[in-house]
Amino acid sequence: MQELYLIVGMTIVTFAIRYSMFLVAGRFEFPAQLVNALRYVPPAVLTAIIVPAVLIPTGEGLHLSYANAYLVGAVAALGISWFSQNLLLTILLGMGVFWGWQWVLATIL
């Protein structure tokens, strides 16, 4: 029963935090510098999530070698996105390189 109270409480808190922004959305404007700075938040958060997963896939230290399929796939995706500027193509080909490299490593090693 305590788990139910915990889930309901977390739901209420999460809803209240997110809904409070909708309540004040049209009432005031953020300064232009703050709006400009907030544009960097999504790339910064995404980078903070992805870089450790790519460079430290096992959680035991840097793994900078050809045997790191995450790194090979990320480098391939970076190159694809740089040249194509197409998000879907980057995701598909980056994952294809990642899975293909994992398969190559599994057959070689």
C-alpha cells in the first residue's frame, strides 16, 4: 500500500512542477539573453548523456580503441550528420555502422 502512496505522491509532485510553467507561460517574458542561453540546454544535456556512454561503455575507464563499437558508431554518425544534415539518415546509418561493427568484432574476436 505504501508503494501506491509513493507513486501517487510522485505523480502529484511531477504534475505540479510541470503544470506550474503552463500557468505562468503567458504572463511574463524572459529576458532575451536568458532565452538565448536556454537554446544551449538540450545539446548540453544530450552531450552529457551520450559522451560517457560512448567513451566509457563498461563503466571502468576510457575505452578508446577500434574494439569500442559505441565509439565507432558515434564517429560514423558524427561524420554522416556533418555531411548530410539529415537527422533520420544519421540515426539509421549510425546505428547500422554500430550494429555492423559489433557483428564484425563478434566474428573476429
